[in-house]
Amino acid sequence: MTTFEQRLAVIGKLAAGITEHRTELVRATVEDIGFPAWEAEREIDLTVERLSLFSRLRPLLAGRVSLARGDEYVAIALPYDGNTWMNTAIVSVWLAGNPVRVKFAGKNGTIAGITEEMYAPLFGGEVSFDRRSGRNYLESVLADPKARAVIVFGSDRHVLPYYRAVRQSGKKFIFEGPGNDPFIILEHADLEAAVADLMESKYRYSGQTCVAPERILVHESIYAPFLECFIEKSRRLIVGQPGYGKVDVVPLASASAARNIGLFLEDARAKGGRMVLGGQVRGTLVEPAIVAEASEFMWGMRDELFGPVSFVAAFADQTEAVRLAQANRYGLRASVFGDPKEAEAVATALRGADYCREVPEYVFGRFGTVSVNESRSVAWREALITKPIGGYGYSGWIWETVGDRFVLKQGPRLFSLETSVPVE
């Protein structure tokens, strides 16, 4: 078996390979997913940087061995927005000593082909790729006694029906799901810093990330100036087709996501929402949209949007801010900007445990990651590496058979720890 240092050396070669295949990967990301080239290039740079950080896992993995033994493996099913960032997910499981079997989303065929080409000479048979449909793949690995654990990125609605099959299989099942994240701006917040982070995190990949803020909660005393600033900056965004020019918002990769956004906007209008920007959905192109005077009863305040659309609501005090943030079935990430003491008080009310733990039932009203006066780029830097991620409610969970008990775990986690066990 290879040592930790030997595996780090392979990861270093993977980083070099990604850099070498940069042009091909950018082109594939534009063609497969429809992301702008400049965003694909930025993601490559971030991925290469993150791969260099895996040495920091050494103390966490000391005294642990892989979950999979012999010819067993860990299965991973990636989402349709899985471009180069997904290397960190694959590598974190492999670094713990597990053979890995990977399923890319069907529309990511070119990215999958380039990735498989890079991995073959470096990982050999320790990382393999499966080209079956998502449903066939998931049903197959759940039935395969050699699959010790299954990691799935996707929709809670698609995964919840597998509860019985997972329970019967006895496998460990790790689900990374959606978010409908709150972005909270308190009365004494640095408005300029808050809006700057909101623009970056909201419109990254045209809002097609699970941790994009979607519910913007603003103290009533600064609601008007915030809205004016947010509208002005969002209006400046360049909307167009993916390619090699500077474009900020492009057509969504999912037609169903675009249709859902259209329904969410219709619902918002019917329930008193004020469309202060955008609101047009033409096929898969969704113009940047801002719904003011949003209420917690609107669909867009309760379900994942996955696009360049924001629902903005005012609150009177910290208690109401917390209540609005918690009025949701998802609990992936929350951001709080404000006076440090006040912001930390709100964050404490929303923050879950530091690491996942067994719970008797799904926990709602808590969030796996809560940042305070911190940009997303800083808060998310070591995510999937040494920073546990994952959420509460239907944003993610672990189903696992422990002894003769089937248990539910919720909260942030690391794939490397969840696919390894202490040395006996």
C-alpha cells in the first residue's frame, strides 16, 4: 500500500496535469456546462491551489485506515455543475486509501473524458469512471457488495426515494444536497463589504452553485440604500452566451431549473413581491432578477433557485432575522454581516455542530457553515480538504448502519474522515 507522502506526490502530478490540460478543460467546461471561459479558468486556478493543501490532512488521517478493503471501493456520483472543483472530492476519498469509482453527470462527457485521460497514468485502477446513467449507476452500486460507501451530490427529492434501498444495503450513504442560503445584513454592517461579497457569491456561475445566497435578509433601517446599491450593481452585469468574452450571466445548464425559476417569479408576483430588476426567463436564459418585499411564503424563499435570482426581505431586529433564516427546509450555509458582537450572536443562533453527529431526526433551522463578516472566497478556501462542509435539514446527511442500528447524521463533514476508520 502506498504511503501518505507517495499519495501526495501523485496529487501534485494531478495538479500539474490539470495545468497542462488547461485549454482543453476550459473548452470542455464551456461546451458541456455552458460556463464562461473566464470562470472556468478561475476554477482551474483555485483547484490547483486546493490540491496543494492536501498535505494539511496528515494529522487528521494519522492513525486511520481506509474504509474500503481489498477489492472494495467508494462510489461517487457528481452533479452537473461538476467541473474541475470535483477533483478535490475524488482526491479526498482516494487520499484516505480508498479505491474510487466516479460517475460524472451525463452532460459532462467531455470533462469526464479529459479527467479519465489524466487519471489513468497517475491512479491506475484505483480511480475508475462509470458512464452509465445516474439512476443505473446508483442502483448498481447500492446492490454491489463491494461498494462500501456511496457519495451523491444532487437533489434531495431525487435521493430521498432511495432511503429503503440504502437501509437494506447496509452501506454508508453520504448526501451533499441543495441550499436556499440566507445572506443577513444587520443594521451596523459595512454595507459596501456586504454587497461586494453578495455580488461575488450570488452571481458566480450565474447563481448555479449550491452555496449561492438566495434569500437576502436586510435590516429595515438600511433596506432602501442596500436595495438601491444591489440593483445598480446587478444592472451592470453583462448577460450573454458562454464563450471567451467577459460575460457575467449566461443561460442555465438546466432547463428544469429555468422553468422552476419562472414559476417562482410568477408566484412572487402573485404574493405581493415587487420585481425591481429583471424577471425575464427566455428558454434557459434567466436575466438577473431581484424580488423586493419578499415573504417567507413565496416558493423562492423556500426552495433552491439555482440561478441569478435574489429574494430580498426586511427584518426589524435580530430575533426576526434568525426566524426568517430558519424558516426553510435547507441548512447548508449562512452569511452574516454586521457589528461583530451582534453578527456573532445571530451566527450562534444559526450555527450547528462543528462536525456531523447522530441525530434522532432531520434538524431544521441550523446551518453547516456560518460565516461572519467574511467573504465566501476566504470562508470556503479549504472546503472539502480540511474544512468540513455539509448541512442540515434536506441540505445533506449521512445514512449509516452502525452495528444493528440504522442512524442519521447531520452537520459538516470531511469525505476523507467519513471514508476512513481508526486503526483497530
